[in-house]
Amino acid sequence: MSTTSSSSPQPGSLREVALLFLKLGCIAFGGPAAHIALMRSEVVQRRRWLTDEQFLDMLGAANLIPGPSSTEMAIFIGCTRAGAAGLVLAGTLFILPAMLIVLAFAWAYVHYGSIPQVGLALYGVKPVIIAVVLQALWGLSRTAAKTWQLAVLGATVFALYLAGANVIALLIGSGLLVLIALNWSRLPFRQAAMLAIPAAGTSYQAGVLPATAAGVSLAGLGLTFLKIGAVLFGSGYVLLAFLQADFVERLHWLTEKQILDAVAVGQFTPGPVFTTATFIGYLLAGIPGAIVSTVAIFLPGFVFVAIVYRLLPRLRRSPWTSAFLDGVNIGAVGLMAGVTVQLGRASIVDWPSAAIGLAAAVALLRFRINSAWLVLAGGLAGVATAALHGT
């Protein structure tokens, strides 16, 4: 099996990392599954910086540590390609465009009381993203489903996710199941193989700072987002629960409507949805608040990746942890498939959007067009469709 170790950084690789993740930060619409699909298209298919197995190992690790998984994938890839400097550069440049765009929306929100409309372009971008994700799923599933048993496990995770099962429980449960199955003969006491899988619910207790309705402080803002970044697993919907618990119920700094508007901006702008923190920071403390909040919520992810990255090659060499990674990887593919179904329902809403998605799929599979150009073309197609319908 290949490991996630890589050759020493090549001359100029820092520039390559910078340009790639700056571009991805500008075009990566659609949430973590779409971001990961775009990254695979660039670093596995086009540039061949990683194999699919290396990519999957990083994805499995990113899914098992707190923080935004797609941003952590960018950090993993940057570290592999260009060392510690690449780690910082890739993550920062993937976040920066989204932060600046969200900051502009926050300024407009404060000054005009509403969010500018970008739905026309996104109408065409979303079906393109579905095509990109499906292409990535096809490639990753062939690597992750090494046996028919793993394929069945992936399909089971897919079904359980759509049924509402907890994401972390599915990932860890998949890893433990494969670990036990492949190492059954090594278990000292086979009856001890009945290991507990994490509970399906994720509890959250607001803490760290005393509840107060007093004025906002940069220290309080930073510590609150640092805590969220260090303990949050899951999607933007999980982030919404954390924000509600802290900023509405505990600190009383924001209203529910402001929280929903902040998450909406994070969802429809490119890059990581955690840039919701930028929006909230600006609402509460202007540009200093936006910067402090953004740094605080993303900082734990950089630290976690720096720690875990050095362990991945060792994990692959052990029959125990290698089996666990195989289980987590096929679980991640099953989850990605489930998210794609949900995204597809929201993105393919009529025959023009279906036609845009089909055209993007043909362009990807038949002509291997760069996904960045397809995202741009999708946005233009969305605007043109709206113009033809007079909206």
C-alpha cells in the first residue's frame, strides 16, 4: 500500500500551491463535497501530486478531526507538496477569497440591511458542481472499494446517512468494523471485539466564557470562535447550532435572524462555510472583529493537520490502523455520495438546470475540460437562462 509521505518539495512548488489554492478559493462553490471534488480534479487527475489512495487517506483523517474538512484537505495537500510553508499557504489562500467576499457582503448588510442577490449565477453553478462531484465520486469509489465487502459497507453508510444517522458515528463505526474484520485472528480476546460505537447524537455545552449581555470584546469573540473551531464536527448546519447556542442564547450578542443571514452568506459564497465567522465578527466589531473571528475559527484546523500529517505514514504501515483507515475511507465515500444526493435535489430543479448539469458532465468525461472553466461557464449560463425567462 502506498503511504501519504511525499518526496521533498520541488523548486517552485510553493508558487504552484499558492496559485492553485487561490484559484480554488475563488471558484469552490457548493460546500465541502464540492470543494473536495475540485481538489481531486486538480491534484490527482491534472497535476498528479497525489494518488487516489493518498488523497483518500488525507480525506479520512480530515473527517476524523474537528474543523472544516475541505479546508483541512487544502492544508494537508499544501503540506505534502511544499512542507510547513505549503501547509500555511494552502490553507490561508483557500480561506482568503471567501473571507474577503463575505466581508463585502457583511459591509453591505450593515449599511443596507440586506444581502445582495447572487442567485442568478448560482443557478447555473450548482448543476456544474454536481457533475464535478459525481466524477470525483466515481474515481474515489474505485480506489476505496478494494473488495466487495468494502463496497457493501460504503453503500450501507450511504443509506444510513440519508436516514439521518450521525456522521461521526458512521465514520468511526466503519473504521472499527473493518479493523475488527481484517484483524480478527490477532484479537487476544475475540469476545472483546464488541467495541462501543459513538452515540448517534452530538451534545454541545456552551461554556468557556461566562454568559453576559455586556458589550462585545475582541477577546471574547476570539475565544468563542477558537472553541467552536476546536470542537466542531459536521456541516454548516452543525455550525448553525453552535452559533445559536453561543451568540444568541448565551451571550445575547445577535438575533436568530442575524445568525441565519450569516450562515446563508457562508453557504452561497465560494470557499469554506466557516467564513460565516467573518460575517459575524464584522457585525459585532467591524474589520478587527472579522479578522479575529476568522483566524480563531480556522486556527485549530491548521494545528490538528500539522499533528496528524506526520502520523499518516505510520498509520498505513500498521495492519490495525491501515484497516481502520480503509474503513473510514469507504465511509467517507458513502457520506460524500449521500451529500451529493442532497445537493442534487437542491440544484437540479428544472430542465434548464438539468441540461447545464448534463453538459458539464459530458465536458468533464468526454473532453476533460478544467472544472474552473466549467464553473465560470455555469455561472454565465445561469445568468443567460434568467435573462431569457425575463427574471
